[in-house]
Amino acid sequence: MTGDKETIVCPFDYSEALEFDPAFADLMDRNGPARIRLPYGDADAWLVTGFDSVKQVTTDQRLSRAGIIGRDYPRMTPEPIVSTESINVMDPPYSTRVRHLASQAFTQSRVDGMRQRIVRVADALLDEMESAGPPADLVRHLSDPLPQHTILDLLGIEPPEWPRIQESVRQLLVVGPDSKEAAATAKADLTAYFAKLVEQRRGAPGPDLISAMAAARDGEEQLDDKELAVMALVLALSGQDTATCQISDITYLLLTRPELMAHLERRPETLPQVLHELLRHIPFRKGVGIPRVALEDVELDGVRIRAGDFVHVSYLTANRDPAHYPDPHAIDLGRPTGPHMTFGWGNHRCIAVPLAMAELEVAIGRLLRRFPGLRLAVPPEELRWDTKTIRRFPLELPVRW
């Protein structure tokens, strides 16, 4: 089959709690890649949904992330979130070099050494929540500040600078058409800020992630200043983005599904396995992320992707692929532990997964230990959910204990 399918308009604006987007469910039922139109960009794209097909796209060097640079590619936000120098739009072998060097700052042993700093931040935040007394908003007291404070602390950024960084990052995630100019300004501000910070750390290294990445070596290879600045920006973005939402989303599921909370109370040692199953299940974002472009004609699931076509993958649908996960829409705490795609796949899988998991384990583990009997302070249907950004999370999570 050639690439002549009907184009499906996909706003991907579904925000009903953590229910799976019906548009994605429909696209999963179609035969092979679907042709879609996203809110922004001057072209249509192919959307690939199945687990094995997503693996193929994310590891096939004929499908390029770098090839989208300079093009008005199909996307969810008015302003492209990603910087043109980012590792997220590099291809091998260049991306392999940068990933290998940067990942030296996120080995499991290094993250184990960071864990006590994460615990201190979490405990201080939970102390404040306990002092405030119930009802307390878990988003304000824990989900928002913990990942943000942790990554900014680990990057060695002074606390007075944190609000400025947080606001600029927030501007980049807004999806409304009126946000383009503010997002572009925020990106320029952050890029300049981290470029100056890298220059300072070159001259005076410290016990922070920027210094650790600057010191990383592979023979004669090391990261240059621009690469370091962009990596720092990516880390600051992820600190306000994914982990923040996941703490709220995971806690929401625990508070609205008593059997999950009961399981962790009986078997707290299974927390890492429980977290991975919840991460697989949670539709943590709206729509899709950064596409690839075909450098030559590619055959994919019986469809010919023509050179120059854009190709998006959905990690959300891959995580719900019935061919890969029996009863995929159920949360099965007995499911055999296997890889999921919440942190990406292939050449662009998140290099900071050990840090993200440490934050989640500390946040959820300390929360449940400190506040037995934790429960929602309002009926679940009264919670308000984000509708302005590409992420899916409750705007507040009032709790009692």
C-alpha cells in the first residue's frame, strides 16, 4: 500500500482525568499507520501506535529526528519546545556520543549518591504540609516543588533563581495559539541563562550535574559548552514536566483505587514494580511529541512512508498494545515486569531514568509512610484537570490524613 490514506484531524485535547483518549483508541484499531493532522505545523504526519512498530521507528536510522530542524513540523504547541541543538533532535552517531557522555552523570551509582538529597527535599516539603494541616493540596506541597527543587538543586542553581526558571519552563509547555511569542522569549531566556551558567562551571566546578557532565570523558571526547547548556535546559524542562505530573497522577490512582493503596500497605517493598505498572498505564500527556522525517522511502506495516514524510509515534498507545500486554487497559500489579515506553525508546530514551525513578520512589514512599490513612478531601469528580498544556494532571489534589 502506498501512503495515500485519508487524513484524520487530531486535536488531541482530551483531558478527562486519566481516562484513555478515545481518539487514540480509535487510531489503535486502524490497520497500520494512520495519516493525521495536528494543531500546528504545515504538513500531515503518519502516526504509528503498536509497540513493535514504535520500536522499529525509534531505532530505524532512515527515520531522522535531525531532519526536522528548520521545518515547520507537525506538533502540539505553537512554538516548538525542543531547541535545535538538543539531543532530542540528534541522530546517531552524533547523538550516541552526546548520550554516552551525558549519561555518565546519571549512572545508578551516581543517582544512589543523590538519593539522600532528594529525601531531604521531600521530607522538608512534607514537614511543611504536616504543619499546614489537612486539608492540604498535594500538588502545591509535593508534586510541583519536589521535582523542580530537586533538579534545580542538582544543577547547582541558587534558590532565588528558581521562580524565574520555573516560569520560563511553564511558558514552553502551553498549547494555546496566543502563547507563541511568550514561549519563544522563554526559550531564548533559558538558553542564554544556561550558557552563562556553563561558562561559570567550567571555571569553578562544583558537586552539581553540570560540573559532572562537563567532567565526563570518553577518550579525548567531552561535551562542548553549547551541548552542556542544552542538556541543562532539557533537564530543567523535564524536572517541571514529566516527574511533576507523574507524582500527582500516581497519587491520584492510589487514592481513587483502594486496592492499589492496600497492596502497597501490605507489601511496601514492591513499590518500584508498582510504579512501573502505573507508569505504563497512565496517559501522561496529550497527543504526541517530536516527529521523525523519512530520509528515503520506508515500508512500515504494509504502508510505504515516502521520503520527506513526517512520522510520529505514540508511546501511550504502545503502552496499551494488547499484542504486548495482556488486558492492557487494566492495572495488573502481578504483571511480569517488562519494559514500557513512558520514558521513550531507542536513541531518544530519557537518559535520566534512574533519577526520575528515584524521585518517584522517594516521593510516593515518604508520602505513604508519613501520612497513613491518606485520602482525598473532595470527591474525585470535583477535581480540576489541566487543559492548557500538553500534560495531563490534576491542578489540585486536596488530601486529608
